[in-house]
Amino acid sequence: MGIVIRGGTVLTADLTTRADVYCDGGTIQALGPDVEVPTGTEVIDASGCYVMPGGIDPHTHMQLPFMGTRVVDDFFTGTVAGVTGGTTMIVDFVIPDKGGSLLDAVDTWQERASISATDFGFHVAITGWSEAVSEEMGVVTAERGINSYKFFMAYKNAIMVSDEELVAGFSRCREIGAIAAVHAEHGELVFHLQQEMLRRGITGPEGHPQSRPAEVEGEAAARAISLAGVLGVPLYIVHIGAEQAAQAVTRARLAGQRVFGETLAGFLAVDDSVYYNEDWDFAASHVMSPCFKPKGHPEALWRALQSGNLQTIGTDHCTFTVEQKRMGLEDFTKIPNGCGGIEDRMSIAWELGVNTGRITPNEFVAATSTSAARIFNMHPQKGAIRVGSDADLVVFDPEKSKTISAQSQYQENDFNVFEGTTVKGVAVHSLSRGRHIWADGDVRAERGAGRFVYREPYGPAYAGIDRRLALSTPRKVER
Ligand SMILES: [Zn+2]
């Protein structure tokens, strides 16, 4: 039986219009004023509300084993937290062991994600380089529906890749029609500064931001951009927290390079003063990498979003409990890195973005949903309200308020970086492929109802024509 959302204002990345939305069979079937529907159709009243494409969080880590422990949210609890906040799809990172098989890792993640309440896709991390990895990338993109690869430029002695591996991996992305993504931090410099902090007896969480100054991000972003530009591969820089990295993306785009930048809801709201809090638990609970940056950076990120130079807002949802964070009581480098955010991403972006006038409601939809769908080649199946698109929809009430607190959250951890923030603008209903799974305070999500979203490789033009020609027609001088 279908569902009709009546009386709302449809809000997409490029349109604001009064319309009803009728869904059946998992997709949008009809759209327009006073749509006629079969008798027995469930009606959702959206008067006074916006009806938007479901949010897409392009950056999550559910159920991830990391730094000697495991993220507390699994694919079910994490996606349920998402739908309560209006996010109906995630793209999670498959992270193979160093030297491990990509295909085996994809299988492992598919198994973990089989309990997901909403649809999901994957990026695959490249944690080392070999002929086998190169070959498997071809299979993953041609046959497994994954067209994006992430390279860690940080986490020395763990999953960091060298420049040599970065160059080989980027080049391979180009060959197979994939987009490269980077965690942009100068891992060697971070490692050096961490040792320096510990040597000076700074073992608490305040050592974390002091070993990750903003230049660490700026340098790595600029380096990745240069390499991607020469090699002719589109590049997506995940979790930009520093103004320097946002500027690197801006410069590259001005120069005509296909580079995209993601920031995080947390980075738009919180600065590094949290690490200097005298409560160790509080400070440590904010430890993530990149770290929150000094005052001024969040505003610079907003400006980059406003100008369109950053495209997406993710979360890097990677939740640990306060108890898990205490693994680093004696040494901040051992604090499990990661914070939550999926539940509050949409409301935080609305409150700090739209309610302040920094971005328009349509830009909000682009940044929280449509741009991710476009960049990762799943638009208009996702990120759109069109006949035939998946019925991933959110009824968003711009007048309703809530105060964020770990006490009342659905996320499994016991901490929230937005604790105490009052947001005006909340998701009151969420539909995942036509199933009404968040109904004004009532969670009706089912374990395993979410499906994998298969993403095709990009066409050759995506790599950028001028650079491709430069590489494909090298000059040889006959002497
Ligand atoms: Zn991440």
C-alpha cells in the first residue's frame, strides 16, 4: 500500500514548490498539487513542513574495529539514529587490513551492513599497495557497485599510505572510472608532533589538537590535489576542518580541477577549546581526526559552503563510549578517534546554516543530500524528488525545536558533541524506499530492510578532458 505526503512544500536542491508526493513500491509515483491516490493510501500530513529528499551522510563508520576497540553503533543502531534525524542513506567505509584482500573486506562489510535499517553504499579504503590490490580495485568497481576509494594520508604505522602508494592508487582510479578520496593530514608531521607533545609531558587530550595544527590538513589537501590534477583523477577530500584545506579546494576549482570537499556537521559547530576543558572525559570524547580547529575555522567552512566551494556535509559518525575513550588516559595518542553526529547532522546544519541565513534551504538540501548523490553517481535514484526516484523522503518541520542531549539520543554512545544545543528545524517523518520508518517520535525501522546502493563507474569525461589529453598524447621527439 502506498503513502501520500500531503500539504507540504517540496524542497529540493533546485526547486521549492507546493506539492503532494505519492510513493508506492519503494519509489516516487506521482508529484503535484492535490495528487489523486488509491483508496487506502496512508496519508502523512505535512502542512507547515518541508518535504525533502532523505539526507545522505557520505561519511560513516558503523561497527568498525579501530584502535584496539570497536565502534559502538552497528549498521542498525547507526542508521536508526540517522532516520530519526532525517538521514536515510549512508556511505560507509570498507577498511581492509593492511595487505588484506579488498574483495574479502567488501564481503565482510556487506555482511555487517545486512542489518541496516536504511539503504547504504560503500567507499573502499586503500591501505597498502600491490598488484593484487590494483586488480581487485578493477573488480570492485566493475562488479561490486563501488566507485570511490579512500586513501589515508595520516595514521602512520597503521593505515597511512605513502606518496608512492597514493600516486599508484590515484592512477588506478582513473583507469577504472572511480573517484579518489583522501583523509588529508600530513601523517609524518602529526607523528612527529605527537612524540614532541609526549616528550614534553603533555599526555592529555590537549595534546591532540596541538599535534594537528591546521597546516597539517592544508598541506595534505594541496598535495593530494596536485597529484590528482596531474594524474587526471577526480578527487573528493573528506572531513575538511581547516580553512587551509577549504582554500586548497577553492583554488583548485578556480583553476578548473574536478575537486570536491566535504566538511562535517561537528566542524561547523565546535572549535578546539573543547580539548582544553579540565574534565578529561569531556575533552577526550571530542578526540577525532582531523581534530576540531581553533575559532575562526568553522566560520571559514561556512563561507566555503556558501560559495559552493565545499559541497557536502557529512559526520564521520564513529562512536565510542566515554569508557572506551579512557583507553588513552595515560597517552592521548591512544584515545580511540571518533565522534558521533548522524542523528543531529540535518538539524545542526539547518540551525546554523539556514536559520542564520548562511545558506538557503535549497543549498541545505544540496549539502546534506543531493550533492553527495551527484558526486558519487547515484542521482537521481537518491537525493532527488522526482517520479521514479527512490522514495527516501523527509518531512522537516522548520518550526519545531529540540534540545540535543546524549540522554535522549538514539546513538549508542553516551556523549554528544552538540550537547545542550537547541535546534529549530527537525525531521518529523522519514521514509526509506517508501517505508514510513520515523513517524513523529515513533521508530518503525526494521533490521535488514536497507539495501545496498549499487553505483556505476564514471564515464571517461569525468576525469577532466584537458588533463586526460595531456597524459594520453605524450610527446616524443625523434632524433
Ligand atoms: Zn572517517
